[in-house]
Amino acid sequence: MRVAHVITRMIIGGAQENTLLNCQDLITEHGDEVLLICGPETGPEGDLLGRQQSSGQGRAGRTGSANVPVEIIDPLRRAIHPTRDWQASRRLARVLGEFAPDVVHTHSAKAGLLGRQVAWKQFLSSPDRRPAVIHTVHGAPFHEYQSARAKQFFIACERWAARRCHHLISVADAMTDRMVSAGVAPREKFTTISSGMNVEPFLAANEHRERVRHHYGIGQEQVVIGKIARLFHLKGHADLIGAARKVVDACPQARFLLVGDGVLREPLQAQIAELGLTDHFILTGLVPPSEVPAMIGAMDLLVHTSYREGLARALPQALIAGKPVVSYDIDGAREVVIDHETGYLVPPADHRMLADRLIELARNPELRFQQGRAGQLRFTDQFRHQTMTRNIRQLYRQLLAEQPTKRDTGQR
């Protein structure tokens, strides 16, 4: 097959890692021709392509990244900008016309809108080569914490774009539920495929335990409660810090390891100091993706207090590493955090229950082992990137096989 992936920007993030691994697998495991098309922005999270950059070059104007040909479209940016968006659409149409893909697979909000529009026009206009058009929902762009006007705008955009693709992939059933409830598309137009990752480093995470704990001055007797997330709004760090006072009072050996950086670092540090918890918190700042398994290896359990997330990759990553998870019961969390089996679910903003669940696990190493092991056995194979790519490619084949009987454009 010839497959074009279109995404707004290749920052260090779950959707981007998912997309890059899919591209690599299609090339190395299945012998497909792949082109990754993206904008130039990297953002404060860091540049995933830069970290994966190979020394080779692709065709003119395209650089090879981890053996994946990449086309950078400069006007393709995250922010809405009519002139740039029009320019990006024209460039994208030219690139797709030259590449002539069998499949156009889009990701993220902006690339999802522009990519589906351009690819659908090519689907309608080409008498010979009609690409299957697919979009992955990594996280819904609308949520209850937006203004009503903004939410309705994004819902309208997604409804419009959903009519310009053959199928949608959700990384969690919760994303399908949210999109269907908003009237974006009918349920039969969605397939859930878990977001894949390289699971081997997480299976070996405990090999780094002593090194990382020594680096941060964490003693063997101390219980490390970790959180992996940007220090940003709706990530729930303030909730965790508020609950930490009760946790530390009950378990003085508790330490909180916050992995990530962001605009809220200073106010969060001030909150920690105000509660007298400075000695119990470690803020690592931004760490490279390659170091995340080691950070999880240093933890005894993971906590996730975000208020919105498709399915945070940190949850299956911790479970694959054998660490139980305490998470707010939001979006796709319950699909991996099985209450009382692989961890605990907590209603969002319930600080008391959050503290109680953390105390329960902090005090009980045998329970931590049981829940972590259950998660590892249950989810390791499900989240292998090879499993993801195999399922996605099977969907490609199915859609391509159906196309000759859907000359009516396939709209539903």
C-alpha cells in the first residue's frame, strides 16, 4: 500500500509517537510505502522528529526520520489562520497528488480538518485512484471545560469533517462514546484501536529503579507516588498536592515524583511550600521520552488526576511496568484502570477519596504488586505498537476492498 499520514505537528506526545510508530511498522513490518506529512511546529514539549532524526535524506524536500520519509508543510500550524490554512491546503493537495496514496490517515484537530477536506476532494475527483480516508481521534477537541460557544464550534467542525472520511479510529471506547453523543458520526463509523507503544522498555523499567532513586535522593524505604503530565491547566496537579498533605500525615515515607514541566511550575511549587511539603515533592522538569520507563521504574504507583484525556499513555505504561494506578474516572481511564484490580478509580475532584486510595496503596506493598502484575498481564500485548499497526492495516484493507461498491462517495 501507499499510505500518507497527516498530522499538525510532531511534538513529543502520545498521538505523535503513535503516528510515527505506525509509519515505521508499515514500512519495516509490511513493506508499504509511507509518507508522513506535518507542520513545522515543535512547541515546548520538544521535537519528536528531531530526536528520531536519521542521517539519511529522502526525496528532494523530504527528510528521512527514523527511516520514514517526511514532508514538512510550513503553513500547517495549530492556530486558526485563514491565509495559512488556505496555503496549507493547497500544498497538501499538491503533495498528496504527487504521492498518490491508497490511504490518507489524518490525526489531530487542524490536520484532521484540512487533511480530510483535501483527501475527500481527491476521492471524489479521481476516476482511477480513490484513497481511503481515515481519521484517528486521539482526544476529542471539545469538552465540558470550554465555553458553550467554543464547544459547539468544535463539534460542528468535527461533524463536517466526519462526513469527509470513510472511517474513524478511536484510541479508547470513551472517545467513540463522546463523539457519538455529540452527533459527530454514527457509532458504526468508529473502530477502537489502542494506541501502540514500544512496551519492552516498560517491561524492563525496574532495572533502572536504584539509579533513578539515587539520582533524586530517594531512599529504599520511601514510597514513590509518581505523576507524568505537563504542569498545565486541567492536569490536576493542584488536586494531588492538596491530597498529599493527608497522605504524608498518614505515610511520612511518601514521596511525590512529578515528571514534566509547564507554565504552572512556579504556582505549584508555591502551593507545595505553603503546605510544608517541599521535602516530599520532586519536580523533574521535562525528561526525554526514552527516560520515561526509567522514571516509572523508580515509582511504586502512578497517580493520574487530569480532568480530560483521551487515554493518557502513562496509564498503560505504568501498568505494563507492573505499577498500580490511581486515576480520576475520566474518558478512557476506566478501560485500563480496572477498579480494585489494576488500581483505583476516583471521581474527579474528590480529594478525600484520592488521598485514601493513595494511602491504601502506599501502606500495602503486596497489594501494589498484585494490582501492578494484573495490569501487566492484561495490557502488555494490547498496547504493543505492532498490534496497533496490524489492526490499523487490517482496517485499511477492509476499507479499500469495500471501495468499488461505494461509488456513491461512502458518506453516511
